[in-house]
Amino acid sequence: MKQTKLLMPTLREVPADAEVKSHQYLLKAGYIRPVSAGAFAYLPLAKRVLNKVEAIVREEMEAINANEMLVPEILPAELWQRSGRYQTYGQDLYKFKNRQDRDFILGPTHEETFTELIGGDIKSYKKLPLLVYQIQSKFRDEGRPRFGLLRTREFLMKDAYSFTADQEGLDSIFDQMEDAYRRIFDRIGLDYRVIVGDAGAMGGSDSKEFSAPAAAGEDTIVYSEGSDYAANLEMAQDFYERVDRSSEAQEAMTTIDTPNVKTIEALSALLDRPASELVKTIVLAGPEGQLIAVVTTGDFDVNTVKVQNFLGLSEVDLADETVVKEKLGASFGSLGPVALPEDIQLLVDERAADLVNFAAGANEDGKHHLNVNWGRDVALEEDQVGDFRTVKEGEMAVDGKGKLAFTKGIEIGHIFKLGTKYSAALGAQVLDQNGRAVDMIMGCYGIGLSRLLAAVSEQKADEKGLVWPAAIAPYDVHIVPINLKDDDQAAVVADLEKAVAEAHFDSLVDDRKERAGVKFADADLIGLPIRITVGKKAGEGIVEVVLRESGESFEMQASEVVDHLADWLQK
Amino acid sequence: MKQTKLLMPTLREVPADAEVKSHQYLLKAGYIRPVSAGAFAYLPLAKRVLNKVEAIVREEMEAINANEMLVPEILPAELWQRSGRYQTYGQDLYKFKNRQDRDFILGPTHEETFTELIGGDIKSYKKLPLLVYQIQSKFRDEGRPRFGLLRTREFLMKDAYSFTADQEGLDSIFDQMEDAYRRIFDRIGLDYRVIVGDAGAMGGSDSKEFSAPAAAGEDTIVYSEGSDYAANLEMAQDFYERVDRSSEAQEAMTTIDTPNVKTIEALSALLDRPASELVKTIVLAGPEGQLIAVVTTGDFDVNTVKVQNFLGLSEVDLADETVVKEKLGASFGSLGPVALPEDIQLLVDERAADLVNFAAGANEDGKHHLNVNWGRDVALEEDQVGDFRTVKEGEMAVDGKGKLAFTKGIEIGHIFKLGTKYSAALGAQVLDQNGRAVDMIMGCYGIGLSRLLAAVSEQKADEKGLVWPAAIAPYDVHIVPINLKDDDQAAVVADLEKAVAEAHFDSLVDDRKERAGVKFADADLIGLPIRITVGKKAGEGIVEVVLRESGESFEMQASEVVDHLADWLQK
């Protein structure tokens, strides 16, 4: 492709509202343009990246016998009313009416659509398992679209859905899908981690998230420095072995004045004891307003998602301080587990449950108890004890293999065991081996394709611009003549272009009448893997090769370039 | 691909609301399913056809240096308010509000989007010409979606837009695009005609339509049996050479009573003269209510689109009979050109203008004039004479090469010279060679991709089911074993599948436990080009080959099949 035929409008200035690196460079290098807030046009270079990403996704989906389909983007509201999501999905759902005043939505995801389609045509377990997917624009009316392609109102996704007659079938497809996703992200050349996602009340094993570490990420990923373990901060677990300290002497509980001691740090200083030997008591409220007191050691924060999943509640939040004060008679900072009102449920983190002779708030402002002991001073059953803490960097990972570290991550994929939620709601049943009608068991699997462009850019771009991995670069080779009016240069360029095409690579030729400096800066900005500069030595058949990612550069005979392309692109 | 892994739900019964062949078979063969009225899911077989169509389109677009892009489907209403189409597009436009109560539309087409994008980034004629395209779902809130994929609310289109600094640039891209479209439809294997479309008041040369002849088509195409000439019925022209009859004797005009003579047929019978020697006068009304009397010979109908384009009016319709009676004093059937009121504009079709001593209504009910002559009885200037008639089958085509025939057609593509309509409205200007700001000159070009599936099905399907041209068939080869439990058959199937793949063709293997009759019927229904039946003679390495389109069948050694695939697919 000749650059003069290509719409590649690079900018000298970055728009002020572009906060993150990927947004800035994708605008500056002429890959994307906003059409409205959170809805972008993909210009030719970006579309070529998307096409290459899509081709990789299709290959890996086909390899596990996934069926490509395409369903409508406009969906009858009735379908979502039957699943209940029309009411619960919230403001992110685009709703509209057609000319006959019927209600429709723009699909943000398609569990209902595929459940209805498959349920309508598949009536026997013999036709299962079935795995379907599509590549399509999705719509979400984000309250505050931002960070370029990272949070948009219209985005490109690969969404897949599996239908099986039994749990083993789902487990098998789930594993195949995880492997396929790993191959996709490996081939794209992205650094990613597979993390335990928050699957809500259904338990952690039902969902895995693929996250690309990047400073612009909106999620905190916790990973082990010594193993593959990784999880979202909400789900991450550290290693802790319970200790039996029942034989230790229990000293007499006393109460002391602690005016102005509102924090663990202050209490720790006052008593000259480490925070890990003190406890912190936080009162949470469930969806019905029920109160839950959670006790952790002073060096950890309570993790509301873990509490929520442990109790199987839909929502858990910090209780209102006035409610707490009325109920317990004390403010935040002076709360403790001793003599809690009976209708407050007590949960104790395992680290706190193993303390003896510990200090705790006395449920009276300005007072703390010393030498509190479980059993003697506070009744505690083992089923009230669990992991209710948020992990910290530097703790040992739950697998005992290495310390936990934190990083910011971008969610690029998510695989999820749905079970029968949608098939039950929409009546998608098959007859099983015994002739009984059973709800199909479903999984759903998504990759954010347009978001991948941002994730790759966040990870790879350097101070000069974008850096594309070879597998998804818009073109493999950027041929940059200094002066196309020079016959030697023109001839070398023509030969190179032809040889590259014959070797099944693609090239972009900068045939613009621009100064060399402008051409080089634009080449660095758009970030193709290999730049071949054709300049003064063209007469001797010599060109300069520059590898974008490493910055490595060297001269060689133009005729030999094509033999090395595969190697350079492999790097 | 193994058929047991493929979602291919064939039906035994065709839904009653499927009126046309393509709709019936695409449902029955498991290619499509409705999700709501006019919005279909493309099942795996259909998606494979679409993917092959898209690949051909991309290749031909790339060959003329078109840039692939992808713009949002949700568009701010403001963009369409500025072009004026938000107000004029009518009920077909899907409108909705986002959570901030801002107005949006779902794009039915993207002239505005691309004009705004290109206008924002391109400021000099030096960056032109530029040709961009995309493949994307479009939305039109059809009042009455019908005929399966032929008239839908959500459909897949390839839409392209060209931007040039001068008319020559547009003309050149328009021609390249026509050639590219011809190559696309040729490669797909579709029978089509390039016809002169109605380009409204801008003149016929600005638009060409690609139409696929088919009984289910909603348009009437007129074509020459002896040349490439083709046009929409509204635009079609027949051959007519003007005759100078000024030397012929003009007889005296008389008026006769013609009670109950309301039609040309009745007048022709009464006077014993052919309809071609009588005239018919029709009164039309323009958008402001202005009246236009159009005279044709009695054997032709008046063509309102030609009148409209001739006068440069936005709309022309048959005038209301009560208005006409009030103004002329006579009802339809007794109208004529003699003594018309001055404020009625007279237009005369060239065939009628060449008559002498002809009969015409007397503008008095139950009376006709005989021996009317232009000039003597009715003033007539040459600029009132033109082609205002609708052609008839059997007339000579305008190029004089063959007779006109009519057929029904499906519009599959349309190319259009837009000029500066959108660039002027949206301020998309470039500096020209003289440094003056000029509006960019635009063209737009569309192919209805999902509709192509219906057009091909309408043309090719036979009484057994669908028949796909090789270039876009979901799979090239259908391998149908009679009994996979037979080791010989299983071995031949495995070898065949491998050999087909190695030769870069794709195959579908019917590994279902079904009777041979069911398998053959399904194979005919889904319509892959080549069926290879592996049955009893598998032990001798012999298989049966059936070519779907011709029905030809023969036995041969399985090992030789792959050598013939390319030939068979070429047929």
C-alpha cells in the first residue's frame, strides 16, 4: 500500500482530554477518531489491526469447533423482560421504540439471544455440546466513557456461548476455552494473567478473568512473584496456617481509657504492640439492613466481597455510622466484639481468630479492652471464622509459592460458568438420556477486541509512539524512501515492495513528499515492526533496517532483506 | 468440520409466513432464524457464506486502493440535523436518547459520518483522492419488513465513500468502482445487470444500479435482448427517430360526439385507428400544486419520473380529478391539448409530437376533436417535446440493438455521484491548487451483503433446496458416509477429509447417525457444490461424486477425488 492512498492523519498535538497513553497515541498516530463520546471510528490502520486480531480469534475458535454466527444488534425488549435483565441491567442499557411503538434494546451482550435461538432448535442432549460465537459491536450507555478505547459506549467483542447437557460438558468446554484464550493472547503478543474473578455468590471457581497488566488499568490484580497465581484484589487470598493457641495462658480482661485513639496506628503506638496483635472491628450492612460485625487483625482491611460471597448476599456495604452508634453505643474506632447486641452477626477473620490476649474497642467511645480472649469473652464458633481480609503486597500467596505483588490491569477477557440461569428463565430445555426435560447448562466467554488495541498500546508503546507486535501490526514492513525522485531509490523500493508481497508479508510505502525527519517520526509513531529506509546507498543496493521494538538498526543488501523478515518478526 | 459439532437445524416444514423461495429455503436449511420482525440471526452456514462474500469484497476493494474503516453505528442526531436528513429521512430512521437525554440515531447509511471524519482531517487537495469503505450492520425501521433477507430492519452492507477535489477524480473512481462491483458479482457467480438508476433531479448518468434478475425482485428491470442496455422501468428508454411530417396535408379539425368513450381502446375502436395515431392527455400536479398536461401517443403510458426529472421537480403525481374537472371542464378520458388554460404547462412526448391529423379529447365530456395538428391547433415549441413515456416490452432499445424485455430484479448494489451535497452541508472543504477553499466532491457506493444471500438463493435454488456457487459456498465439499461404523467407510472419510484440507478446500462431514435418505435430502437442501458419498464400495476405495448444480453423478477412486476438485468447482 502506498501511503498517499492511505488515510493516516497523524497529529502534531494530542487532544487535551486524552488522559492515557493508548488514547493519546491512537489519536496522534491516526488510528482512531471520536464520533461521539465513547464511540470511535477505527481508521484504516486500526481496522487492519482489528482484522488481524479477528483472524487469530477465528482460527482459535474454529480449532475448538466453535460455530461462528451473527445475531441482530437490535433486540426485542420482551426477550430481556423474560430473563429479568430488562429491569435489572440499569442505565447502561440503551432502550428505544420502533415505529410501531414496540420496545427494543441495543444488545450489550447476548445470553438471552443465543439461549432463545438454541433452545428453539435443539431439543435433545444428542445434539449437545454446542459452542457458538460471534464478532460484533456491542452497546453500553456508560455514564462516563473515558480512557479512549478502554471504556466506550460502542465496542467490538467476541462473545461465545456454550450449551451442554451436563456439568462435565461445561467444565470441559470451559477448560478448552481457557486454553484457546491463552493461545489467542499468546499469539497477539500480549502480557496477561489469568486471574480468579469475582463470580459473585456463585463461588470463585466459576469465573476466570484475563487481565493485561498496565498502568492505565482500572482493576488491581494481585499476583504471586513465585507462581502463576493471580486474582482480582477482591478475590485474592494470602497464605495463612491456623495456629492452635488454646494452651496459652489467658490474662484477665481489663478496660482502659483511650481518649482520642481512633485508629489502629494510634492504639498500636499507645500499647506498644504491633497492629497484627490488635483487632479491628468493622460493621457492615446487608441488603435488608441487617448488621454484620467483622473482626480482622489490625494490619489487614476487611474485604466486603469475601463477606458478601461467604454469606451469599447480593450486596454488603459499610454500615451508616449513626445507625452503628445507635445500636452499639460507640463510634467507628471504638468498636469491638465483646458484648455485641444479639442481632448483629459476628464474623472473624482467621488471623484474628488465632489471637490470644488481644486488644479491642470496648463499644464505648474512648475505651478499649485489653486481654480479650475468644470463647471466654466472646462466643465464637468455627463457622464464623474465615478469610475476610483484603490481601497486602508482600504477603505469601495462598499457594505458598512466592510473595504477592500488585499491579494495575485491563480486563481483556472473561470466561464464566453460567449454569442454568438463562436456560431456566427462557425455557431452553433438552431431553436427557432418560427422556427427562432438563435445562441446558451454559457458559459464556468474552474478549474485548477493540479494547485489546488499547491494552497492547498501553503495554508496548514507548516515548516515540506505538509499537505493534508482529502478529497484529497493520503492516509488517514500513518501506521509507528518502527521495522517490531518485531512480536508484525508486527501483529499490519497487523491488522491495514486490519481494515482500511475494513472501506473503504486507508493506506500507511512504511515498509522500516529506522531509526524512517527518517520515521517520511518523514511522516511529505508527509503530510497524520493521522499517526499511532506502536512501543514498540505494545505488549500491544497500538499505537500512530498523526494528521498532528494540531500536536495533543495521545496513544490509536490499535483496537479502526478505530472507530475514520472518526472523525479525519472530523476535 | 463434523456435522455433529455444527449448528445446522434443518426443518421439515417451512413457516407459513415465508413467501419467497430464498426465505423458505434459508429457514428450512438452517441458515437463518428471525429474532424479531426483519432482524435475523445468521446461523453458522450463513455466516460462512457471508465471510466468503466479505473476503471477495475486501480483495476487490483493496485492489482499487480503498481503505477499510469502521465507524460507530450509534450516531449523534446533531450530525444528521446539520445535513438536514434528521428531518427528512422519515419514519425509517431509528431514533433514541442516551442516559444524558441526548438524541442519537442508528445509522442507516454513513455519508454524514465519513464527510465529517474526512473533512476534519483532510485539508488539502494533495491528500485526495481518497476512497474509504466499511462492512457493517445498518438499520432501517421498515414499515413492513418482508421476503426474508430481502427487506429487513437490520442488514449487512459494504458502504464506500469517495472524496476528490474535482469532477474528473470522481468520474474516475466511479468507473473503477463499477469495474470492482462487476468483478465482485462475477466472482460470486451471480447473474446481474448494470442498469441506469433514477438519480432524481440530478440526471440519470449520476447513478448506476446493480440488479439481480429474480422472480422475487421488487423492481422491474428493462433490458435489451440484443445488447448490455438495462435500466429501471422508470428510467428505461426505447429507440425512436423523429419524423418531419410538416409537408403532409393538414385536414380541417372537427369535433365529434363520443359518449361513453373513456379509454383509448374505445376511441381506437370507434374511429378504427390504431392507438399509436391517437393521443392521451394526462394531467399531473407538481409539489406546489402546479398542473402539467402531458401528451403521449395512445399506446404508451406517461412516465412521471421522466417528467419530474425533465422539470427538475422534487415530486410529480397524477392530479386530483376534481381539480382537473374544475380547471379544464372535463373528466379524465376526455382531456386534450387544444385550448388548454394558460397556466397549465404542456409537455408532449416525441412520438405524439410527430403525429398529424390526430384525434384527442376536446376537454368536454363526451366530445373528441379529429384532425388536430400541432402548430395550427396547439402552439408547441421544441423545448416542450421530450421522452415522457414508459417503455413497453418488445420496443427497440434506445441503443437500437435489440428489443426491450422486462424482468423482476433485486437491487444488490448502487453507485452514486453525490457531488457536494454533504460536503457543502457539513463544511468539508479542501484548499485547491490555487489555494481556494472548495467543497470536496463525493461519491457513495453500496452493496447489500446480507441481501446477496437471498439474491443468490432466488437465482440458484432448485426444487431440492439451495445451490451455492463455489466461491461462496459454506463448504466446498460435503462428505457423506452411509455408515461410519464401517471401518472401510471411516478410513476413506478420514483420508478424504485430510486430502481436501491439504488441497486448501473445506469440507463438511456428515457424521450423524441418520438414514442415508435423510442425509442426502439434507445435503441437497443445504446445497454444497460437491457431495461425495462413501458407501458400500469403500472397501474398493470407490466413492460416488454428485455435483449439486448439474445433478451429474459418477463413481471414482476416492484417492483421485482431490485432483478434480478445482475443476468441478470451476464449473
